[in-house]
Amino acid sequence: MAATFQNSAAVLSYMQGKFGSANFSQWQIRRRIMFSRVTYTEAGATEYSFFADALGSNSTTIEDTNMPKANSFGQVHFLLKSIRTRIFIKTWDLLAFSGLDASTLVSDLFMGFVQAGVLELSINGRPYLQIPKPFMFAPPGDGRPQVYSAGIQTMVLTEASPNTLYTLVGQIPFATQTSKRNGLYLVDPNILIEAEQNFSCKILFPSGVVAVIGTTVTDDTSNPLKIGVEFDGIEFRPVQ
């Protein structure tokens, strides 16, 4: 069973009582973001599991995860304070937009998997957290500035307007998950995942699979669409 706390001081008090040490200098405390990314297949799926592979296992690289152990934080304690979801793709060629839904990932943000799903966190087989529409309600929330495109431009030089070099042809669809900090999903009360405790984090689509709409952009092999979950919190580990 996982413990929940209102603040970090309560965690320290709990650990003092459980592990019998009042010398907090024996613990290293640091903020840590743990992440896991998996491929969202074009055909969709009813379930995607995160943190299920450790770094270096099953060809997993640092671009996929920074987990030391599958479904566990190993020898450290992790106090979960917030959860984020993200969408990644290697190449999103905005200039390839042709007016069709399949030629832009904006279709998926407005009408696809981003508008569906449930994120579920379980610890030792017991559900602790459920977030409906996690890509909407648990967005990056990292305060990054957004850049908007004015559209494709082409060169035009005519006798009637000899000084006109460019003219607007069409605006490219643009949309992202919210980056506003006030949209960050906060875990309240905080959840402490203790050392060697087993947990699972999944995004489920219980109503059925949601296929990718922007298939002109994505390719499961050469340009896969990836989705990620990030745990933002505080790591407690013994001094080495």
C-alpha cells in the first residue's frame, strides 16, 4: 500500500519513523522528472503501458525512458507531485499540409486520441489515480512560448506590383497541448512510491481503439508518433 502526504516535510517525518534515522543528512533529496515514451501505433490500441521498460532493456534508449528498473524506482523513494503527458514526432512537415485531415496532426488533437483515453496509476496492484482525457487534463504545462505560423508564402513579382515579393497562400493548421503553467495536473495529496514498490501506469481506451488520423505525417517505422508520461516529484535516496 502506498502512502500519501500533504507536503514534503510529512514525508521526512514518516521516513524517520519507519527507517529509524533522525539524521536527514544521510539522505540525498533532489527534484527529479522520470519519463517514459512509447509508440502510438497508427492502428491504435486499447492500452499503452509506461515505465514498463528500464533504460537499456528491450532496445530502450535515453530518448524513451530514464527508469532504473521496470515498474519500480529501485532503491530510491519517489514523492509524486505532478503528472504530465506529451506528444512527440521526429518530423512534422507543416508544409506538407494539403487541406486533408490526414495531412496534419492537428486532426488528432481536435478529433482523435487526444480527446479520449484514461490514465491509470496503480501501486502494488491497487488503483491510486485516474485521469480522464489525460492529454487534455494532464498537459505539459511547462510554460513554453508558442510559435504560430503565418502560412505558406510564395514569391510574386508583377508589373502591377513590382515591390511585392511575397504573398500569403494559406495558413497552416496549428495546435498543441496546453503549455500554460496553470494547466499543470497536480497530485494532491502527494503520493510516495517507496523503494522497490511495484507500480503500473497505463493509458487506456476502454471505448475502443482510436486510430491516427494524420497518417500522411506518421509512419510506425520511419516516423512514429510517440506519447509520453512524466512523473515530476522529489527523489529520496541514501547517501552512497
